[in-house]
Amino acid sequence: MIKIKLSELLGKNKMTRKALAEMVDARPNTIGDLYHEKVKRVELDLLSRICEALDCEISDLLEYQPDEE
């Protein structure tokens, strides 16, 4: 499973989802879905813009966690 750590990053940067959406030119609902980890796929371009806006690496935003069996 891939964990999206957008909520942690926004907290560290003291930024709202709306502000990030405006910075990366994305719909607020798209950022909200990422924030709540409700997405099945994400455009690489969007991930790149988020990393640039938050001055972070992709590994700060996404984390692989093995599925529990």
C-alpha cells in the first residue's frame, strides 16, 4: 500500500489544502482527495508540482507500506 503523507506536510508547512491547490493549479477536491488518501492514481506532473510547492522530495510525500497478510 502507498501512504500519502500530504496531511503531515501541510501541517509542517502550516498551509491549507486550498492554498496548496492554488499554488499547484489543481482543483481543491483533487488536493482534498490526496489529503484524505482517497485516490487510486495520481498524475506525476501533479506530484512534481506539489513537491516543488512544499520544497520536499517524493519520499516525503509518498511512503510504501507492505500489506499485512
